[in-house]
Amino acid sequence: MISLAMQLTIGLILIIQNFVLLINLVHLRRRRAMPSLENKKMPSMAILIPVRNERHNLPRLLNALKAQSVVPQAVLIYDDESTDGSTEWLEQHAYEYGFVLVPTVPKPNGWFGKAWACRQLGCAALQTGAEVLVFLDADVEPKQGFLHWLGQAGERFPKATMFTVIPRIVPTGLGDALLHQVIMTSLFTMLPLTLAESHPNPAFSFANGQCLAYRAKAYAQDQPHQRVASTVLDDVGIAQYLKRTRQRSGQATQIVILHGLPYLSTHMYRSFNEAVDGYAKNAVALCRGVLPAIAIGGAMGLIYGLPLMWGEPFWRAGCILLSGLSFGVSGRYAGLPLWQGWLYPISVILALYVLMRSIIWNLRGAIRWKGRCYPG
């Protein structure tokens, strides 16, 4: 039997998680309900796309950018030594899609590939005169009106330095959908987004590198990608840097988190195995170390596993209900079906497998991704 103290602790944790989820949903709804600024002038934007082995994603993204109602000042692409034909495809289609291919410079030791690519893009974009630098991963798909919506956000929060978007997730199958669900549950139930935006403590940091918009003047001053050269979570690292250097208590929010389901989709992985490797690359870094990752894995097993097997019937039913709701609603706010929340036990098992894989990689001192090996 489970002790009363353990039952109370698990129950309280689940209640707090759902309370944080509710706060975040209210915050996102209020932001979505803000009136449009029809007469406001859109800031000029440069679209910056780092590419490594993205041949299958490039036509979808570039066609979506051509369909935008707001024409960007420039579209810059940096090919990070791709090996899948991306380089040749980009060279052949630059004129057709109207983008500029930034010359490839060999990655120095000590840099992660994406941070280096974004650094080259950012430096090139500062020469275009654009007011906002919009970094997009190659696996995203902007819907019609995306740039107009993003530009309006920039005008609505004129003192903010960086904007980041939570997109709609388009999974390839049930397995990676259940993995995505865990990530969104972790975000929406453990981090109040209001704190992630305005609290100066770097512990309350979030950013999604699939879509980061940075004001050009601030980018020139901060050189943010240089600050996270050797960081696997470059997006969160940039948010932490902003918290340390620009965010002050009581002052205007420096980071704005936008809920972009109607405007931006992401096709992150092509298979379940690719999703496992992709999340394993980041899992220990998200937990901030191997020992915290082990502790978090154990806590997940206790909080979500024990009520499935032991305890008083009423307590078990309540815990299962709260868990299913938190997973289902969190996934729903990333575009996943609500009913998948009731498959949360499978999500947890998959997450623990990914976490174990990530721990092993880090203990071995090597993280492999897209044909490269990085130090763990």
C-alpha cells in the first residue's frame, strides 16, 4: 500500500500542475483576444533559415513564404554543410523563390551547428536594413497571414526584444504524437508563461527556436547566438541571456510568447525513431544535467505510475483524471487530439525511454545528431 503522505503529495502535485495549466490557458486566450492593429505600419522583416539536411522540407516552407501577404525585406538561407542534396537544390532554386544563399563557412570547434548557422544569418541580415530578424526552422510551415500576425505582435509590444511562437505540431504517427504531448505538458503545467515572459530570474525561461523574432538593433548589440555557441538548447539559452541582461523587475516584458496554432505548423520528424533521437538530444539539457534528469525520471514514474497500480480507489481515479486532463489539454493547445491525453501512461513510458537514452549519451560524452557528434 502507498502511505497517506505519498498519496497526498502526488495528489497535490497534480492539482498544482492543473492550476498552472489553467493560468497559462487564460493567459494565451487573453493574448489571442487582443484587437488587431489594422492601421499600424508593419516593421520590415528579414526571414532567416538555417538548413542542414532539410531537402524534404524546403519546398513546403518556401512556397508558404511566397504566399504571405506581407513581403519580407529579405529571405536568407544558410546551408550548414548538408549531405542530403539540400545544397544543390538551394543553388538551383534561389532565383525561383527569391532567396539569398549566405556563403557557407566551416563550423569552428566549440560551436553547435545551428548556433553557428544562425550567427552567420544574423550578421548577414543586419546588412539588409530589416527591423526584425525572424529565424525559422526549415521544418515549419507558415500559414497565410503569418508575417502580418507576427508584425502586429511586434507593434503591440514595442519594448519587447524577442518574440517566440508555440506552433501547431503535425506528427507523422501516434508514437511521436505521444512524445510531443509530454513536451507540451511539461511546458504548460510546470512553467507559468507570465513568469517566462517578464520575470528576471533565468530559471523561468522559455523560447522555441523553430520561430524566434529578434529586433535587429538589439541583435546587433547582444549577438545572442554567439552567447550560446556551445549550448545544445540555444533557444532557451538566448532567453536566459535576455533575462540576465535586459529584463528588470517591474519593467516592460522583453520576451513575448505567442500562441501560433492558426498561423504556424511544424513537421518536426519524419519517423518515430527520428523523434526519439531528436528529443534524446535535448532531454538532459532540458533537465539541466544528468542527476536532475534521473530525479525527474523517477518523479515521473511515481506521479503518473503509482496511481495506475496502487492506492485507494477514489484517490487513484482522481489522479488518473487529473493526469489525463493535463496531458490532453496541453496537447490540444499544440494541435493534438484531446483524446490522446488518456494515453498518457504510454507517453510517460516513451518519455522515460527517451530520457534514459539521453542520459546514456551524455554519460558517454557524445550526442549524435544529423551526422555530427557533439560533446555531452
